[in-house]
Amino acid sequence: MRSYTRTEWLKIADRLNDISAQLDAVKNWAILSEDDLLLAHIRVASLQASLAADLAAKNA
């Protein structure tokens, strides 16, 4: 199993935060389109990315 350096963990956390922000932008579009299922999936994915980023930062 590979172990990551602090710098690598911080890069992972940064990328996951970027993904979460992108999903938040798409979420606004989904709200306007009134697609409830799409909105639910985007909210879950955004939350997962945000939690993963927090975990990566904690591991750093």
C-alpha cells in the first residue's frame, strides 16, 4: 500500500475542494432546471467530495 507525503495529501485535498466547488456551481443550474433527481445526486457528490477533502487535509 502506498503512503502519501504531506504535500501530496494537501494537493489531493485542494483538488477535492475544487471538485466540490464545481459541483456547487452545477447545483445552481440543477435548481434552475427543476431536476430533483439530478440535484439530489449533485448534493451527495458535493458532500462526498467535501468530506474526502477534509479527511485528506486531516491526513496531511
